[in-house]
Amino acid sequence: MPIVILRLPNVKQKTETRPQECPYCSGETFQRWGKVRKPVRDNRYRSVRVYRYRCCSCQRTFRHYPEGVDRADQTQRLRKLVALGWVLGMSLRGVMTFVSAFGVRVSHMTVWRDLQEQAKMLEKRRRWQPVRVLGVDGVYPLGKGRKRPVLIAVDLGTGQPVAIGKVDESNPQAVKRWLEPLVKHLGVSVIVTDDLASFRVVAEKLEVEHQVCQFHVRRWVGRTLYELRETVPKEWLWVLDEVGVLLSELPPEGSHRLFELWKQIPERQVGQSGERPPLVRLRYLLIRLSEHWENYRVFAWHNDVPWTNNGTEQAIGRMKIRSRTVRGYKSWQGMWAAFYLTGSGVVW
Ligand SMILES: [Zn+2]
């Protein structure tokens, strides 16, 4: 269940403090230089009092705004309220109606600009927060008809969105180009992804540890075992059982054991009409699991590494909740904003 914490900025009607330093020269002594009444758009105030000051060092004058107010005519609180309404599923026009309940009129373009501004703020903040364990996953919700691939990255320590890009997850070069700066700047040491070959290649190149989401592995292995159960000769059914047990317990010696099983199954099978015989499939399954075993168990020696990519999928789920209400994302900008705004659990 998503948790919504409302932390709206405070807005004061007049300044209670004197300026700390001159915005032009960093001077620290000022003269009061008159006051003005600034009309604002806010859920509570219609105007605020702004004092002007003159810097004693450089003689320039400037406005000293009260808390929650800046050069914009909407207060910081109203801008956040607007973004919040959108995150909670309202359309741009719905948000206009929502704030009109507070006696404030904004255009839908203003709503749109507010969203972009809030999302940009969050994106910028992410760039300075180190991330140790990064969840990466592909989403395909952009555009109608020909859907364009999008990749997202989530901090699995905090569940916060980190980055979103127009990247095809099956293309290792593209994934590497996108992930490399994140890994370097944020200090990522583990990535968690699903079982796609491209992620394996990239993790190796970037020298990060790689946990493969066990939900995905169990899904495809479960399906394969189910199919093999119908087709492999009866005397090999015990191997399928043992693979199932290994996968549910993930013991450290699993790789070795799978390799042993692989060696026991006869290599050459008489294939019928080019079809891959069941025992060949089984051998392939065994060697693949054996080779990737270490990537299934990274979580076993790192307390902060989850064994699934659930945290990333939750972020995608929150984006989808938002997108359903407006029948999918029509633009990259909308999707980008939704990723940062909804993905933050509305705490920003
Ligand atoms: Zn100055």
C-alpha cells in the first residue's frame, strides 16, 4: 500500500528575519529600503509583505522574501499542492478544479510547468545521494501502438527513484552507456535486475555485483521444469525434483551440484526432425543455472541486497497507477515527471 506523507512548505505572510547576506556581493550589512505588497497565489494568503533592502557594501537593492515565497507568483506550497494533486491521479484540468477549491486559479499550462519543476528538483537531488544497491528494470508504457522502451533505476535502500532513460534493456551497449555514469557518480556496487543476458554483460563490464531477481528465475525455471516433466524419460524425473529443491533453497554448493547433474546426463541424444530433445533441454537448463548460480545468491552475503527486484517493480507499479487515470503517458515529459513524483512516495 502506498504511503502518502503530506509535507507542504510553510508560507509566512511577512519576513521575520533580516537577510543573511547580499545576493550580489555577499555583504552582511543592510539598510531597510521600503516594502511592497506582493500578490501571490496560495491556498491561504492572497498577498505577502516583502521588504526591500539595500546592501551597504555594493549599494544594490534586493527583495527579501518571506518563507515559502520567491519570485514566482505561486507560493512554494501551492506549487507542491498542484504536483500532489496530479500524483494522486488528477488530470491537469482536474488539478485546476482542485486548487480552485482554495480560491486559486491556475491554467493547465501552469499546472504542467509546476509538475516539471517539482520533478526536476527531485531529479537534481538524486544526483547527490549515493546509492549502494541499484534496482534496474525495463518499462514499456510510452506511446500508443509502437511502444518505446524505457529503463528505470531505483535506490533499493530507500525505494527512491534514481534515473529514467529511453533505453532498450535488451541492448547491452545502450544499457552500459546509461548505467555507467550512474554507477560511477553514485558509487553503486550492486545492481539487481531480471535474468536478461544484457544486464549480465554490463554488470561484468562495470565491475559491479549482480543479483538476479529470484521471482523471474523461479518463473521461467518453473515453466521449463513443468514442460520437461511431460517429456523427459521417466528415469530422469528425479533430476527435475532436485533442481526444484536447489532453486528454492539456493545453497552455496548449488552451482557445483548442478554441474554434477549436468555431467550425469548422456550428451548425445537421437533428435527427431531437428527438434531439441527434452534431455538436451534439461542439460542446457542445468549448465545455465550452474553458471549463473553466483548471481542468484549475492543477497546471501550482503544484508542490504534484496533477493528480488520487488522495490523497482513497486516504483513501476506506482507510475502505472498514475498513468491509468490518463490512459497511458502521451509524452516522455509526463512519464519522466511521474517517475520522480510518484516514485518518491510523495515525500519530497
Ligand atoms: Zn551587496
